Amino acid sequence: MKFNLKTKKEHLEFLILRFTSFVRNPDASDYNTTSLRCKLRDVGVYYLFLSFVICLCIVALITFLQNIHLINSLEHVDKNMSWSKRILGALILAPILEEGIFRYFLGPFRKASFFKWLYYFSSLVFGWIHFYNFHPDAAHNIFLPIITLPQTSLGFLLGYIRIMYGFWFAVMLHFLYNVIFVGLSFIFD
């Protein structure tokens, strides 16, 4: 199937609507039954683009809050870590381990009555645990939800991908997302 620009835009809008609808009311949907090629395109292109745009908007907000001195500057813990350890951690270990810890179990519980709360809980904890990516600063504690908003929003998206496309698609999106940001950190360090 060939896509023209209008069709691509409509498809992205459809995927965004489907995702936001799921976040509002997580259901026990069965895995997406589209072809592997369509799943790879949706997750590897459209949802990657969506997660990147969301993250950039939130990072802009956090930067603005830092510039007006509402929150102190954030310093990454791994700033002094070797590049090989950063790459191993962010591109190999994090996608597999974090998806295994925070989202693998969502599949078996997809039909449980408490699934909605499990999805929300796993997304929030995934985001908030990333607070430890930064050097501790007591002034940041009150801003935990804002500081971790990029990771929390990614947690909601990865949970959706886990349920609608499968575990390995969530791992793939997590990996691609980290590739972009590790690549950017190479450029801007």
C-alpha cells in the first residue's frame, strides 16, 4: 500500500486518536492484527515520531522553568560515565530490563478487572523512577511529576504499544527512543 502525504497525516491522526482513547480508558484489547510490516511502520516511524515530539515539547517546558529559575538546573547522573557504559545501559539493558519490569506483566493481566489501574501505575512508576537519572536536589522533589514527564508520557505510550502490538514492539520503541536521545547527547556533550 502506497501512502501519499495526506494519507500519512490521516494515519498519524488515527494512531494518535487510538492512543489517547486507550489512555483515557485502557481496555483489554487483543493485539493489533495488522501485518508485521504495518506494525513495524506504526511503531518504528509514527509512534517514534510522536514520542519524540512529545518529549521535545516537555523538555522545552522544563528548560523554560529552569530559565525562569522556578526549578534548579538538572544534571544527569551518567554525565561522567563512559560512552560505552552509557550505550550499553541506554540501548541494550534499559529497553529489555525496563520493559520486562514495567510492562511485560501487563499482557497476562489484560483481561483482569484491575488492568486499567495496573496500566496507570506501571506508567507512573516507570516515569517517576527516572527521577534518579538526575543528581539529587531537594528543590526538585516538588517538581518530580514535571521533571519526569517525558519518561512518564513515554511509559503511557510504551504500555499502549505493549498491549496493542506486543512486548517486543515496546522494547523496539524504547530502544529507538533511546537511540535518538543518546545520539543527541553525543552531539551536544
